Amino acid sequence: MIAFVLRRIVQLVPVLLGVTLLAFLLVNLLPGNMALAILGPDASKEAIAHLQEQLGLNQPILLRYLHWLGHALTGDFGWSAVQSQPVLPTILQRFPVTVEIILLGQLIGVVLAMPCAVAVALRPQGWLDRLLGLLAYGAIATPRFLLGLLLILGFSVYWQLFPSTGFVSLFADATGNLHSVALPAITIGVLEFAVYFRVLRGEMLRNLAEDFVLAARAKGISPLRAVLRHVLRNSAVALVTVIGIGFGPLVSGAVIVESLFSLPGAGDLLVNSIYQRDAVMVQGVVVIVAVTVVLVNLVVDIAHMLLDPRIHLHDG
Amino acid sequence: MTARQALEELPRRLSLRLREGTETWLWGTVLVLIAAGCYLGPFVLPLANPEATDFANALAPIGTPGHWLGTDALGRDLMSRCLHGGRVSLTVSLGAVALGLVVGGTLGIIAGYRGGTVDAVISRCLDVLFAFPGLVLALTVASYLGPSVRNVTLAIAFYTVPAYARMARAGALRVREQNFVRAAQMFGGRGWYVGTRHILPNVLFLILTYAFVLIGIAMVIEAGLSFLGLGVPPPQPSWGQLIAMGKQDISDAPHIALVPGAFLFVTIAAFNRLGDILQGRHV
């Protein structure tokens, strides 16, 4: 167990190095001079050369990467000239909003998907199964910004239940916070529901055919109890994995949703930094997001192993 | 299965086949119509110029004679704009998936078939790329390359290449263990020969059907980029950009956003459904 975790962590080192290197190269190698971006298009050649010297942009790229990485490891991700703010504190201030809407969206997805999948497992191929299957199909084919616009149209313009923009901090006003993130969370939750439902349904139908379900039924356990106690529990492992792996792709969704609903999250920060050509900030956000994704995937791996003892046999 | 059982099963299986067949044709026709409308429509149909403003008919609703899908705030014909916009969306997603298929597919087959150090190196590189959420990577790449059809395609390829590589690698790993591959190797077949003659044909179906699913995802990323204003720039319209423009008038004239939204939705749904049917994953 501990050996497994340690081995995973060791495997992560090259990936984390690669992730930081790629993020660094993306921002530094591609056309678009950082000094020019800071000084604006009217800057004189001497001023650009001076700033390049000052920022250390004349050194070889690998040296600059190592220099940057050394600072990053101590928590210094640089200074955003555009925002006049240090990079890391700005990101850390924005990140909780992103995490909140992602977690709420995932919660909505799970709360909806579990009872639906149980109902379907009791009567596979029934009308409910077909209906939910169709709904899931529709949800998966709907880009998030389109769904968000539809929700704005319905819940803010027509019924005026929830605001379409604005954000209230969780620590200032908890109910106001929920009110302000309701539509963003639903926008994320609908697609998550569709994905979770499809995975859970497939997994449950597969488990239904297993001998242990037959044994449970033979002992006289009711179909509902058999599904809840035996099928759902065994299928939940797959769901946990899907939820965890889904975190990375969901950051993409959060970028769109934060931009659409004007939420002050990390995605909104990324998009605005790109608009303002704030390369240092873009680099910081991209690195923090990617490292978070890698770490979440590690936790998912470990959770997967803890939940399903059978995996010991292959990896132990 | 006995002959009798097979005979009894036959009507059910046939109806299933038929249903799949009808659905395949249905979605296939939808896609062909949309593609034909986007690529040929502007030459064949009596469409207005997508940029031509007509303030007398601004914000016309769906069903207005002459503007069957309505007009936007500047009186531009939505039908014409959607068909022109579809070109960008389709070209970029098809291009990105084609790049993914060739580059990612090759890398994946090499990694899966060769194994060992080659596989380890390629796999770690893929892990690195997978750590970046698709849209985040595409946003960063697109913003630094500058907006154009070619650059947006390249930016989305940063997602499709690793996705394809993972798929092809898994396929190649499965095929590698089969006896006919072992036999070919024992007869002295070299890597290139075995790879192209035995591995590739056996993962080709998997790879081609996966394209349908991936095109759907690529379209969502492209539309997201355009929606954020970092896709192919105006005046060239794209579906995501049209939806973003319709956002301002969502309360007065929701059709401006919803008409291109419907085009996008139907196209993605058609690609997804066809992909699922072809992979035999459908319900």
C-alpha cells in the first residue's frame, strides 16, 4: 500500500517537471515578446532591450526555466506587471470560486445520477431508461455556454429566480453565495449528471448480471435492496474514478462558465490575462491548474485502490 | 446457441439491425445536409451576404419572409451567417481531428507495439499533455499563435493528438498479444512491416470510429474558443462567435443566440450518435 503510493509519487516527478516545462515554454517560446507586451507597442528599442536585460530574457531558455522553477518551488510565481500584483496570491484568491462551482456541479450531478441509475437498474430498457438516456444524450451534445445561456433565459430573464451575473462571497453571506452560484453550478451539474448517469448505468447493468446479485436475490432480498446494497456499492467505485478524472476537463468548463456568468474565478483570471497579454499570470494559472489536475489524479488512483481491494492483486 | 434458438432470436436481432440502420442513415443525412449547406450553400442558395446589414429588418424573428431564420441587431441574415459560420466550425474540428488521427494514431501505435522505453517516453509525454484541460491549453496556444483557421486548428490538435494516441496505444497493446502478430514476428517481420500490415488494419476501425466522438469534442472546444473571442476572428463568423454575439440580446431576441446554438447542437449530437452506433456502445 505505502509502496504503491510512494511509487506513484516517484512516477509523478517527471510528469510534474514536464508539466511546468511545457507551461513555461508555451508562454515563453511562442511569438509575442514579453517585454513588448509589458511596455506596449510604442516602446523604444532601447527600453525593450533594457527590460529584457532586467527580466533576464537574454539568457538561454533552459536556464530561465530552471531559474523560474526554483522561484516557483518557493511559492514565488513572479510579479504581474499588468495587475501590479504578485501572481500566486492573486491566483489563490481566485481559485476557491472555481473549486466551489466545480464541486457544487459535481454534487448536483451525483445527487441526480444515483437515484436515476437505481431506478433504471430496477427496470432496464423501460420507458424511464429510454427517457433518461435521451436526456443524457442531449446534455452531452450541448456546449456549456449554450446551456448556460438557456438557463439565463429561463431562470433570470423569464422567471427572474436567479441572477445571471455577480458573485457574493461564501464568507460574507452563505445563502447569497449559493444564490449567486446557482446557475453556474447547474450549468456544470447537468453535463456531469449525464456523464455520471451513463457510467453508473452501464456499471450497474454489468454488476446486475453477477452471481453475487443472484445469490442475494436467492436469499430473499428484495430487488430494491439488492440493487442498493449490492449493485450500487460495487458500481460506486467506477463513479468515484469518473468524478475524480473529470476534475481536469471540468476546469475547461469552469473557464467558460465563469466567463459567461462573470464570476471572479481562476478561469476568468486566465481569460482576462490572455486578453491583456499578461504572460506571467497566464503561465502561473496554467501551471497551478495542471499541477492540481496531476495531484487530483493521484488522489483518485489511491482512492480507487482503497475502495476496491481487488486492485491490490495487480499493483501491490 | 442452437439453431432453434438462433431462429427465435432472429426477428429481434433483425429489428435491432434495422433500427440501427435507420438511425445511421438519419444522422448521416443530417450531417451531409449541414455540411452541404455550409460548404455549398453560399454558392447555390439565394443567401444574403452574411455581412450585409439591413437596419429596416433588424431583430426580425424566425419565419420572416426573406430572412427565414431571422436577423440580428444589425439586420444581418442569420441563415446566411450560420451557414458561413459552420464552415469554420467544421473545417477547424475536422482538421484538428485529422491531425490527431495521423500524428496521435502513429505515436500511439508505435508506443503500444514497441513497448519498453519508447512506450514509457511517449506515455509520460502524453501524461504531461493530459494534465492540461483541453480548453485551457487551446486558449493559451491560440492566444500566442494569433487567431486564424490554421492556428486554432493547431491549438485544438494539442487536445486531439494525445487523445488519439491513448486510444491507438490501447488498441495496439491488445492486438500485439494476438497469435497472428507473434507469427508474423517469428517469420522475421520487421517493426514497420508488422506495424503497417498487422497492427494498423486491426486498430483502424477503432481509430476511425473514434473520430466521430472526437469531432464532437473538438467542436465544443472550437465553439468555446470562439465564444471567448479567441477563435477565428470576425468578420469570418463561426457558430461559437455567433452565439457570443447573441448573448447581448438574449432577453429581447433569444433567437440570435439560439439559431446558431441549434446548428451546433444538432451537428455535435449527430457526430456523437454516429460514433456511438459505430462503436456499438449505443443503448
